[in-house]
Amino acid sequence: MVPAEWYLLLAAAVFCIGLIGILTRRNALLFLMSVELMLNAANINFVAFSYQWGNVTGQTFGLFTMALAAAEVAIGIGIILVLYRNFDDIDVTKATTMRW
Amino acid sequence: MLLQSQLPNSLALAPVLVLALTALLLLVVDSIDPDSTNSAALAGISVVGALTSLGFAGWFLSAGTGQVSTGGGISLYGEALVVDGMALFFMAIFASVTAMVAIGSYDYLRGKPHQAEFYTLVMFAATGMGLMAAANSLATAFVALELASLPSYALVAFLKKNRGSVEAGLKYFLIGAVSSAVFVFGISLVYAATGSMVFSDVAEALNGTEFVGVAGLGVLMIAGGFAFKTASVPFHFWAPEAYEGAPAPISAFLSSASKAAGFAVAFRVFTEAFALSAIPAGIDWVLLFQILAVVTMTLGNFAAATQENVKRMLAYSSIGHAGYALIGLAALSAGSAQNGNVMGASMAHLLVYGFMNTGAFLFIALTEHWDIGRRFEDFNGLGSQAPVACAAMTVFMFSLAGLPPFGGFFSKYFLFAGAIGAGFWWLAAVGAVNSALSLFYYSRVVKAIWIEDPSGEFQITSKPIGLYAAVMIAALGTLVLLPGFGPVIEMAQTAATALFA
Amino acid sequence: MNPWIAIGALGVVSIGIPLGMMAVSALLRPSVPEQGKSAIYESGEIPTGTARLQFNIQYYMVALLFVIFDIETVLIFPWTVIYRSALEQGASLTEVLLPMLVFIGILVVGLVWAWRNGAVEWVKSPLAESRKTERQT
Amino acid sequence: MAAFDYAPAIVLLPFLSFLVSVGVAVSGRDLLPKGGALPGIAATAGSFLLSVWMFLTVSGGQYYDETIYTWAAVEGSFELTFGLLIDPLSAMMLVIVTLIATLVHVFSLGYMNDDGQTGLPRYYAGLGLFTASMLGFVVADNLLMAFMFFELVGLCSYLLIGFWFREAGPPSAAKKAFLVTRFGDYFFLIGVVAVFATFGTSQFAGAEAFPVLAEEVLLGEASANTFGFAPQTWFTIVGLLVLGGVVGKSAQFPLHTWLPDAMEGPTPVSALIHAATMVAAGVYLVARMYGFYALTPTTLAIIAFIGGFTALFAATMGVVKREIKQVLAYSTISQYGYMMLALGSGGYIAATFHLMTHAFFKALLFLGAGSVIIAMHHNEDMWDMGNLKEKMPVTYATFLAGSLALAGIFPFSGFWSKDEVLYEALVHGLGGLGGGEAEGALLLGAWAMGLLAVFFTGFYTFRMVFLTFHGESRSDTARNPHGVGWNVKGPLAVLGVLAVVAGFVNMVPVAKLTGAEIEFLHKWLEHGPAGLTSEHYTELTHEFAHYTAGTLAGGELGTALISGGVSLALALAGVGLAHVLYNVPEPTEHTDKLGGIKTLLYNNYYQDEYQVWLATGLTLPVSRAADKFDQGVVDGVVNGVSSVSLFSGSRVKQLQTGVVSNYAMLLTLGLTVLLVVFGLLGGWF
């Protein structure tokens, strides 16, 4: 059996990859994908520790996370769509009419 | 005992269920006739739904449902949800704000497409907020938080042709997505450390856990998720733009109800799951909230002081108020008898804030309806044109600043007094200094409205009944809370004390 | 010797060969920039329009609907797994079936709304429509 | 107890008239006949009748001490209340105040209305408010309420002195009166706070009254927070603090300078406020809390000495004045000095007695002077008068009666009261000296000054009478004076009778001589609620201040006769000197004979000058420095804070770049910092 720490490290690594993606990508869709990575990092933990603790709470919650991630993507794509219509671009750094 | 003898326990959630049903009903109505622009019917359904929800919450509160006097919180669905005094108190706040926003939106949305969707999303978001207040497990907390957030993203970007609205929606969504990822990762870490998500089990498992580091990381990241919802530093960056760009009623909705919902769930999580009596010494979340409270109120107020745009000023001031409300979590100490008072005062502040801040944003909605600009100068001399609404705005501003004799004064007074009573006089001192600073920028609005000469001609041709009514209700709420503040603070502090029992 | 080393070596080689080829060719080839070389390759045809294609909104709508409703089915699986055993252990239908019916019901309300608002209607593009009419005449 | 149910109405009636007058004044129209005088007269007359009723009820042996309204209460600590205390002292004072107020209202008809003055509603509003606050002060049952009405009275004085605010003098005089009395009141306020801090109550009467508590503390039966001082020392300090207000209000040295200037106000106001009632407030306050002062011999000695000194000091200044009202002003200061002397030397009854007689004859003299001033077309210089007795016999007769009373000539009222004051000072001074007490010598010194002042009083009083009414007319207006009506003569007549007979209520020497029971005032003040009787006070002064009565030759009776005889002789000597110098057809100024003293007296001992120097030479630089500090440092800090706030605000908001990627970056950064900090603090790694 793989020790639990490894799962934690894997999840943390995936989470950080997602985070770095968010920090470096300017494309809104890539931004969204990075968020998905972060959410799935959490799912790794849930599934792994569901197994570890011997209850299904984690697994079930993993399903919820996926469903919510999907809903989030749906909303996100809608917003990115109107972003494109208004700013002719999906570069998230272009929309800066409001600041300070 | 009233409720227990008359209704099944599952109906304790009635305030939330009513909101959800209203949302579905709106969808059905829109499905029947998608092309209808009968906004009065839609707004009417929403208002009735919100008021029914408020009625249930008020009834349950007065009947003592879920409170200590009738045997404590009612837990439902395998302890996933719990209905107690605090949950009902916050549900009342959400329902009130929702009702005001729905009334105000009737005029604001006139002639715009997709009205049914607007109201549906508002009702769904309100449902989510109600569930947040009742969540008794990290899983429901997350789901409810998302249920509140997702419609909010869409609502902020509701004006599809308005660049500000879209930009606001984008920023809100992106920061929100990151925050919820952080939040859910925090949950996964806490789950990794404890093996459970139900608050009481989490607390039990945390007591003497060996995974302090993992749990600590998790607690911190969960706090981050709440910081996003409450617009607290360092997760506040979305707030100024989202509030400024969003349709004004939605700004009101988010900055009042959504913020309160964040606090509602934060209060419960940190008193039940991460209770001070159970948490390992290495996880000092009180210190975390002390830092966040001070930084948040200072940053919010300082940034608000230099704004030129009234709506944006209100947005920053909303961040400042999140800082005040954070005192409810920051001025706690293990086993202190004052804990309930401090947190109760924070809840009461959120209630008063729900009225005065909603009112202020709805006034902005009114000016947007009139196509008056958003800067301070644009408001010059407005008092002579619309004295009633401007008088209400004056009440909101002074109440937000915490001047006696308005509701905001009492809630702040009890909050700071509670902090001092709990031994955190320096928190109260920072709060008081910030309140003094806030008077500066709030009074700028009042000065512009009443004292300055008009810089241009106003084209005020209409008196939108809905918006006026909503502003007046908010003003009335702010004022009625003067004589009614005694019972409110008592109720809030009783409900909060029950959490620490 | 650790069997993983072989895999590691394979990985190194598989990355090294393409990189090496690109490096060698970059060193050897003459550099003559030309417009035709940077143009988009469309099977020898001269490209028309921009590379940025605007997809019809319908494309996203269907995708969104799929994402949402498809993922919801995931939530039904755990229910199906426990359904029979729960019934056998004496749970009543209101406890086991009704919640799922409510869940499906909510989804149905959403689907009906989306349908009625034209989310799944196949809207013909105006351009294609006009071409079609031209051909008929 | 039916009578006492109406007690609040005594205060509220004049307040009602004040409200009516204010309403009229605000409306700006002539809504009421006589400029609003009639409501005032009706209200004060009503109060007077009620007061008489109270007086009769009290004489029936009933007293009233109720809390009407609690306006602030700190649980278990103290309560701030309004309440009424009606005992013999306050009942008597009520009658005096309401009677004089009524008469002054009537007199104002002649002095203000017939003269065609404008702004009358404002005038009567002031009078109404004044009467109401004075009455409120009289019936106050605790020190804080007394202080509040004390301040209101001061405010009314300010408003009424400055009634003719368009002229140069009155506003400045009003300001001066306000500031000088306020100076004393600061100490009073601190005293009130000190009383609360020490005893937790400021009630005058009852078992929980602060004088009673103080007595128990001194006897060791109770304890109080005395801030680390010995109880005796601390009570002396508290007593002196409250005395600050008394000295200011009752125009005692060195805070007497405002009163002569206050004569800029309308003469009826001078009669009501600056002679008969408000100035009496200070003395009344000492009498009211005499149970407290009687416990501290040092305070008593200081009171006596201030009183004696003021009596003499003011009398000498009265000698050289040219204006009739100025003479009366200094005589007022002097007479209040006698009352203080009496209080300080244990003569509680004597002081009250003199307070009463003085109220009558001084009101009479001021109203008489007012009548003269009307006749003289508002010329107040006595050297322009002369021979007015032919033209205005009523005024002359009553003025003469008042003057005889003031000078202390047998058998007018002033004789009896002044005699008793001096007698008390003498016997207690002798007793103290016999008992080897240091205070005895102080009392005797004060007595000597008081006695000497009798001579000056006789002199300046009759100098005034002779210059005004006798000799030849020295100006055209004096030859052809303006007539005065019934509304002037009526009050004069009433007060004239009182000035003659008021002294008969307490003829101590006669009583001692004949053994007849005619000391009515003694009897009156002997009864009352527990702890507020003159007998109790005598016990207290005896027990705590060791006051005992000493005698000269001839025992008690002999001492009384000698004392009375000496003071009468001195008064007659003063009158005689005035007769020789001024009762001639063509009097001339004899002030040159005084040489250098003349300049000193004309300049009022340079009291104003040194106080002005104190203000400009000392206080002003200090204030300037404070202002510099305020403007430079405090405001600088405030402005600095605000500009720093705004600057940092504009910096802070720069964080909000508008680029969402930067937000994500800052968010991550913030979270990471928190993670690292809390990880290190909590030892997570």
C-alpha cells in the first residue's frame, strides 16, 4: 500500500501546478483548466483518504466536487463568452476598465 | 416548543425551501411563456417568496425553534444540516435583503431581457446562502457556498452588453474559482487529518490529533475560502470591481447577504468544527482572524477614503465592514464567557449592515436609473431634486459611519464593547479609529447631496416606485432597529452563546 | 539494480532524440524567412479569412448542457448502488425513491426551461440560410 | 400632603411664561399686550400664592422630600435625579423669591413698557426663565440639580445684563459676569463630582444625605473614598471647591468684580437678580448644605473671614461712587459679606435672617433707584440730582425706609439682622479665643472688619440719600423730573412696609431683654426634617468646629446689648458724617481730602486691573502657548494623520491594478505568507 504522505504530496504537486498555471496563463480558458487541476488535486486527497479512513465520505464528496466543477465551468464559459463579445479577446488581463 | 408540536422537524428548513421553490417556480413560469416581459409578475413572485421565507424565519425565531429553550438545534439529513437560532437569524437577514433587492430590481430591470433568469438566480443564490447558514458539515458548507457563488457570478455579469458588468463578472468568477479550489483543498486536508466532515466529528478527531500540520494547512485554506466569501484580505480583490461593475441591486445583494452568509458559515465552522476547546495549540486561528480583521478594516477604509466613485467607495467600505464583523471571530478566547456576546454583536452588526448597505446600493441603483454619474461631484445638489431618497441615503451613510442615533451606531457599539469586554481593547481601538476615518468619506456623500451646488441639470423625469419602496424599506429598517435593537442583540447573543455551549 | 532506471533511461532517450534533431537542423539549415513559410497551411490552398474561427454559440450551448447534465448522472450512481440493499433492509420508498425523484424533478425543470428558451434548438445560420435560398432559385 | 403635589408647579409656572414669551419673541409679532408682561405677572403671582401655601403647610410641621425623576442611574453605584426638598429654609426662600419676582414684574411695566423699550418679549422670557431656574435651585434636593439650576441662573443673568446688546457696555458686562462666575463654577463642578465620588450621592436631606454620611465618616461610623486624605482634610477640600461657586455667584472677594459692571442691565433686573435673589444663591447654597460645612472648622473660618473682609472692602469702595446704582452694587457685595460672615461664624439663623431682610430692602432700594432713574431720564449720576424728595414723595419715603434698613438704624429691619450677624461673630470669636482655638482670632478679626463696615455703610447710604433727594436741584432734569405711575409706586410701597417690619420677626436683643418669646425665625428654623434644623447645626458646629459662645461684660444679655449698641452707634456716626458733609443745599465733593486713597477707591483697589492682568498677562500667554500646541502639535498630528491616511489610502488602492492575474498573484502571496507564518508559529513543518 502506498503511504498516505505520497498522496498528499501528489495532491499538493497537482494543486501547485494548477496554481502556477493560474499565475502565468493569461488565456481565460487555460485559467479555467488550471482551476480544474486544483479542484482535482483535492479529489485525489478525498479518494485517497476515503480509502485510508475506510469510509465513503471522501469518495462521495469527490463526486460532488466534480459536479460543482462542471457547473463552475459552465458558468465560466458563459462569462468568457460575453468577455469575448465585449473585449474581442479572452485574455484576462485585457479587461481593466476598473481599477484602484 | 411551538414548532415541534405543530410541524415535522424537516420543515425547520422552510425558510430555505421556500426560496428554492420560488426559484423553481420562476423557471416554470418562464418555461411556460419565455417571451413574456411581464416583469411585475416575476418580481412579485420573488418578493412573495422572499417575504414568505422571512415570515417563516421570523416565526421560527419567535417560537424558539432550534434554540436552547426548546432543546437545541434541529439536525437534519444525517447531521448534514442543522437549524438553530443562528441559522434562522441569518436566514432572516438573507430573506430581508432578497426581498429588498427583488423590489428594487423591478424598476432597475425595466426593458431588459432575461428578467426571469435574473430573479431565478437571485433566489438560487439566496437558497445557497440559507444553506450556508444551516450547514453542519464541510461537504454541505462547500456545496452551499458554491450554490450561492455560481448564480452570483452570472448575476454580476448580467448586463451582457456592459463592459463593466462583464469585467466584474470575469474577475469575480476567476478569483472565486481559485478561492473555491483553495477552499475545497483545505477541506480535503482536514478530511485527511480527521476522516470526517461533520463538524462535531471533526472537532472530536482534531482533539489531540497527530496531524497538526495537515489540519493546520486545511484550517487556513478553509479560512481563505470564507475570506473570499466575506471579501476579507487577502481574498478581497474581486470585491471593488465586482461591486462597482455589477448591476447595483446585485452589488447590494452580494455585499450584504453574500457577505453575511460567509460569516454565518464561518461562525459555525470555527466554533463547532475547529472549536477553541478542541483545536490543537498549534492552530491559532484566533490570531489569524485578528490579523485579518485589523488588515481588512484598515485596508478597506483607507482605500475607500480616496475614491472618486461613490459605488466603488461603497465597495471598499464594504470590505471595511467585513473587518468589523471579523471581530466576532477575532475577539474569542477559549472558555471565555464573553465569546457569545462578541459573536452575537457581530451577527447583529451584519443584520443592521444588511439594511443600511442594501439601502445605500439601492440608492445607487436609483441614480443609475436616472443616469446620473457615479462620481461624488455628480451627486452635487441632488438633495433638492429627490429629497426623500436623499434623506434615506443620509441615514444610510451616517448609520454606516456608526453615528448615533442610527442602527449602525448600536451594532458597532456592542461589537466594540464586546471586544473590550473580552479583553481585546486594541481591536476595538483599531475599529474606532477606522470608524472615525470612515466618517470622512461617508460624509462626503452627504455633503455632495445636500450642501454642494448642482454642477449640471438633472434629468429626473421618473420616480420609480419599486426602487423608492426598496430604499424606504431599507431606511425604515435602519431606523426601526433603533428602538428594536434590544431584542435583536439579545436574540443574536443568545444564538451565538448556544454555539459555544 | 532498480528496474525503474531502465524506464528513466528510456524517458531520457525519448526526450533527447527529438531535441537533438531539432538542434542539429537549427544549426545546419540556412535561415531565409519568407511570407509563404509563415502562412497557414491549408492543403496547398491559399488560406481565406483569419485563423480565428468564430464558432456558433450553439456549439457552446450544447457543450454546456452536456457537461452539466452528464455530470449529474455521476451523482445517480451511488444511489443505484445502494437502492436495492436499502429497500431490502426495510427503508421505505419515501426515504429511498422520493429524494431521487425530487433530484430528477429539479433537473427536469431546468432542462425544460433550457429547451423552452431555445438552448437545444438548431438555429440555422443566416449565412447558410441565404446560400440555401440562392441555390433554390 | 395635597399641597406638595403642587410643588413642581411653582417652578413650572414661570417656565411656562418663559415658553409663552419665547413663542411671542420668535413669532416677531406683537401678539400679547404689554409685551408679554402679563403672563409673567400671572405666573409669578401664581407661584407666589403656591409658595405661601407651601409656607403655611410647612409651618404646620409637614415637609417634603421626593425624587421626581431619575434621569440616569448606574446600577449599584449612583443615581442622578431631580427632586424637590421643601423644608422651612426653602419654603421661606420660595416666598421671598416669588414675592420679589412678582413685584419686579409689575415694576417692569413702569420701567420697561412705559418707557417704550423694544424687545420686551425677550426681556420677559429672560425674567421668566430666571424665576423658574431660581425656584428650581431653591427646591433642589441634591447638589447636582442645584448645580444645574445654578448654571441656568447664571445664563439668565448673562442674557438679561446684555439685554441692551446694541450698546457697548452691556454685552461686555454680561460677558464679564458670565466668565467670572463661571470661573467659580468650575470649582463648584469639580466639587459636585468630588461629592459624588466620595459619597455616591448628593442628596441634601434624608438618612443617606451626604452631610449625614460625612458626619458618620468623621465619627468613624462609616467609611468613604477620601482619595488618600484624612477625612477632615478631604471634606475641607470638597467644601472649598463648592465654595468656589458660592464666591463667584455671591460676589465675594476676589470674584466680586462682575457685580458692579452687571448694573449695565435694566434696573428691575438688578433688583431681582443682582440684589435680592441670584446673588443670594451662593449664600443659600452654603445654608442648604450647612450640615456639611459645619463639620469643617477651617472652611467655616475661611467663609467668615472672606465675608468680613468683603463687607468692609466693598463698603469702602461704595463711598466714592457717583452713580446711584454703583453705590447700591457695592452695598450689595458688602451685605452678602455679612451673610457669609454669619455663616462662617456659626450664625446659620442670623445669615438666613439677613438674607431675608436684605432681599426686601435691597430690592426696595434698587426699585427706588429705578424710579429715580425713570424720573431722571436714565441719568444715574447723583451729582446731577438733588431735591427729588419734593417731586417724588412716595419714592423718597420708601427709599428712605430702605436706606435706614440698609444702614442698620433702629428699628428698621436691617438693624435686627445685621446686629445678630455681628453678635454671632463676636460671641463665637470670643468663645473660640477663650477656648484657645486659632479660628477664634480669625472670627474676631472678621467681626472687627464687619463692625467697621457698619460705619461706612451708614455713610455711603446716606451720602446717596442726601445727594439724591436733598439739597438743591443740580440739573434741569432734576428740576423737572419724569413722573412715575402706580406700577412703580405699588411695589415700592409693598417693599417699603416690609423693609420696616421684616426685622420684627426676630428681635433677639428685645427677646433677651424682656424674655418674651418673639424670636419667630429661630422657632421657624428649629423645626424641619431631621438633620436640617438649626439646632442640629448648632450641635455640629459645637462638636466639630468647637464653637462656643463667649461673653463680654454683663453675661449674655450684656453682650447682646453692647454689640447692638456699638453697631448702632457706628451706623449713626456714619449717617451723621454724611449729614454734615452732604445734607447741605450745595454739596461739594469731599473726596479730595482722601488724597491718594481716593484714586485707589475710584479704581476699586485695582481689582479689575489685576484680574485683567491675570487674564492678559498670565492666562493669555498660557492660552497662546496652548493654542500653539493645539494648532501646531495636536492639529498637526490630526492633519498629519488625515493626510497620511489619504496618502496611504491612495497607495493601498494601487494594489488594485485591475489586472486579475495580479490579484491571483497577490492572493497566492498573501495565502503563502499566512501559511509560512502560521506554520512556523504552530510548528507544522
